[in-house]
Amino acid sequence: MDQDIKELIISSLALEDITPDDIDAEAPLFVKGLGLDSIDALELGLALQKRYGVSVSSDSEETRRHFGSVKALAAFVTAQRTR
């Protein structure tokens, strides 16, 4: 699932100079680490909804935790899909 999330991040955000291997699954996605911003979060949330059918609430503390890293996002998607 980590690899799928990395590929989704790259494709949905058009990160042309980054490969899945360049993304540390444990590193932060926002500010430090990958350096994504709030617009990226919206685009990524829509991509997750389209690909996996998961619902992401906007701007909650819980959502911020889920978007903390590739590992956290993969765990969130896996948990949502098994409900």
C-alpha cells in the first residue's frame, strides 16, 4: 500500500522530478520532508477519494494525523476500505 500511496502522490500532484523511491514512507509529507502545502492536501484528498473511495474530512486534527506520512496515509486508507 505504501508504494501505491507514493505513486498516487506523484501522479496527482504532478511531481515530475520525484520517484516513489525518493519518498521516505516515514517522513512528513507537509512543511518538512516532502514539503507539500494545503493545496496539495486538497488535491491528494480528492485523488484518494477517486481511487480508493475513502472520505476525508477537511481540516480536522484527525485528518492532519492521517496525512502525516505515507505510512499514516496507507494505514488510514486500509482502515477505511475494510469498514
